[in-house]
Amino acid sequence: MTVISASAPGKIILFGEHAVVYDRPAIAVPVTQVKATAEIKARTGNLQITAADLGRSFLLDDAPPNDPLATAVRLTLEQLKASPPAATILVRSTIPIASGLGSGAAVSVAIIRALASYLGARLGNEIISDLAFRVEKIHHGTPSGIDNNVVTFCRPVYFRRGRPVQTFQIETPFQLLIADTGILSPTKVTVGDVRRGRQVRPAHYEALFDQIGQVVERARAAIESGQVYRLGALMMRNQALLEQLNVSSPQLETLSQAALAAGAEGAKLSGAGGGGNLIVLVQPEVEAAVSQALLRAGAVNVIATRVGQVIDEVEG
Ligand code: PMV
């Protein structure tokens, strides 16, 4: 029996979250240590979607219009002008949900790729990313589009809303720890809080977004020229601006202090904030000590990732 499978990685936003929703640039990189996978095999009967980790299994025909998994399937079928095949789509993911690691986008991209391939079609990355973007809108209303792009292209991206995405080179790889607070924080909630804040104090918020945009430009220049030593201070600056946007949390700040006390060069939240993950820049010689400090300070999980290392395609 034919079994088709495809995968997509997690992601972190290195610099620029939230401001990117308001047309400032942001930088994101894939995290291939975690991934979403969609596996498709023939069955007798109508198309069934099984989300193993969520304990859900349902027929496409029974799914409500706003179900994200069913929407990824429907949009792909519409794009390919195809009817639903008699098959089961089994979705699995090791990417924690609602924690800033791009789980929603990765699940969509895995489904879109696997289904297109099962139907004997090949979709270009621009189209895959665009379909995943349309699913992202269900998750949080006004996505910037950065998640679907970085997860689809599986490359470091410099992203600005409404402009073609730019992939770019990392001159000197650097080591990050990704520490999970264990606190679920749906993107929709913090994005909504920022939107309301901006409505009340537009000039203040626009000034903060501008300053975040400047940090992003400096960070890109440092990353492209191999001046990794500049990134710690830029992360701290970005985090301070995110705190002024009120999207940090006591747990993120406790983890950050513990990491810095153990020798990290910089730390900031990544993604929506409010909980989710903290990213921490470390030199190899302090990595183990910082990782232990993060766990002692309450992190429920710590992932180590080398940013800029040649990436194995996650696409399966
Ligand atoms: O928490 P995540 O992984 O969905 O990232 C959200 C990033 C934001 O900038 C807060 C929102 C967006 O659409 O870019």
C-alpha cells in the first residue's frame, strides 16, 4: 500500500515578533529538532483526519468550516482542483503547541505537502506558504505570515509583511537554548492585547515597533557579517522593548535571569510571549551550566539548537 509522508520543522523568531504584524521586519529560523509529520495511506471510505497527539479523529465531511486541519486539506484540494481521496491523513507533531514554536504552521505545511504528493502533484514553496498562511488566519486572525514562510522554506528568513520573503546566510553559526516555560499562550491573545494597547496609545506603540525594527536590522547585519558577539546585547534590547509592549511574563523573566546568571550572553522571548519559550544565546563552554540553570528555574524543557548549521531538509 502506498504511504506518503511529509514533514515541516518548528521555528523560532530571533528578532522582531509583534512589530512584524505592523509592517516592521523580523528574522526567524527553522528548528529541525522538532517537527510535524503528515502520513497518508489509502482506506475504504471517506477522507479521515487523525491527529494522534490531540486524540482526535474525524471525517473531512464532518469537520466544521474553521477546523485548521480540515482547512489545510480543503485548501489543498481546491488548489489542485481535486476531490478528497479515500485515505487517512495521520498527523503527528513533536512541536509543543501554543508556545511560540510555530506548531500550527508546521502541521499545515506537512498536511499540504503530503496531500499534494499523494495526489501526484508538486506545489511550489510560495503556494504552500500561501495556503498555510490562510490556515494561520484561523489560529490568530491577523498573522504577519512569518511562521508559514520560515516553516515552508526551512531556511533563515528576513520577513516583512507584503514583500517577498528573503532567505539569508548565517556567516558564523551560533548556539541557542530554547527553554519552555510550560505556559500555553495562544498567539491570538497576546496579538489582541498589543492591538488594544496600540489603539489606546498609538504613538507610543508605533515608536516601540520602530525601535524593534531597528534592532532587527542591526541583528541581520551582525548575523550576515559573522559578528555573533553583538547578538546577546541585541536580544536584551529586543526583550526590553517586548516588555514595554507587555507581552513578557514573570516566568520568562525568571528564566532569563537564571540563564544570564549562569553565563548566557543574552535572552529574549520568542513568538507571541505571555508564556511559551525563551531563547538564550550561549557559548559552548557554558551551555550545560545554563541549561541546568534554566531547568532549576522552572523550565519544563530545554532544546539546544545550532543556528546556521547546514540544515537537513525536513521535507519527507
Ligand atoms: O507565537 P507564534 O509562533 O505564533 O509567533 C507569533 C509571532 C507574532 O509576531 C507575535 C505574530 C505574527 O503573526 O507574526
